[in-house]
Amino acid sequence: MTTVDERWGFVREILDRGRKSTGHFAIASVDSDGVPNITPVGTVFFREDCTGFYFDQYTSALARNLDANPAVCLMSVDRGPLFWFRSLLVGRFTAAPSVRLYGRAGLRRRATEAELEQVRRRVRPLRSLEGGRLLWSEFTHVRDIAFSSARLVRYPVMMSHLPQEDSVSLVEPGIVGLPGVSDPANPG
């Protein structure tokens, strides 16, 4: 993998499998006292430019933490039983089972109509249920995330045939992130 586009495409495949198998991503943040917090978020969406956004609806601890410290780690795990059974049966993973993305979140902002349409499409089948209407009817705000690197979760015995890079950079040197998302190399 040489270009950012190729690395991001590789990571996106793992992210897509993880979302399909679990329905959410785990987003880790740290509060003002340094205590970690992990929040499951099912409304994360990725763009082609190593960025994404999530709907900041039921994420009060995550929102507080990001207001104080925008650093995040997002984890995706392919928990598909068939994927794991096949891998265990043959003694090797056909693809990386999990990835962590590292980045910085932006300020809470009003969702665009295009972003609202994305979430409506994702939750449409569940909104016919009472709980679905209660949970997924009032989306209004999002936070952008600019990802700077990715790290595969490694099981070396079953992954020796896969790319061996532990961590891959998702940004080119000198590239500035999203508006409202501070640059980790230049926080001030």
C-alpha cells in the first residue's frame, strides 16, 4: 500500500465489514481527568478523504470529552460468525478482523441535508418499529472526525500472509485537516 487512497480503501473494507456485523463502532475518548470512556455509535459515516462524521445524539459523555480533548480512537471489529468460523477452520484470517482509527473530532454542528439523508437511509428499516421511531427520529447534529492513522488489531499467527504494517498514516505530510478539527501536529 503506497498511497493514502489505497491505505484508506483497505481500512474502509474492514470498517464496512465491522459495521455490517455489529451495527456500530466503538469510539474512545478521554475525560478532563484522564479517565477513558468508550461509546458505541451506530451512526458513523465515512467519506473518501480519510474523514467521517457521526450523529452526536445520545453521546453525552463522549460529547463532553471531545469538547475538552478532541482526540479519538474508533474501533471496528468484524464479528461475523461465518468470517470467524472460516478463519478458525483454516487457521488464518482471509482479511484483517479489526482496525483502530486515530484522529481528532471537530465541534458539534448542524447536520446537512445530505448527512440527514444518509442516516435516514441507514435506519429506515428499523423506524417502522416503536423503538426505532423513539431512537432514530430526531437527528440534528454531527461531529466531523479527521483520521490521521490506522492500526490493525493483530493476530500474528493467523495474519502472516496479510500486510504487515502495524500502523498506517492516512495523511500526507503538510496536509491540514477539516475546518474546526485541530491539527495534532499543530494544536495551537
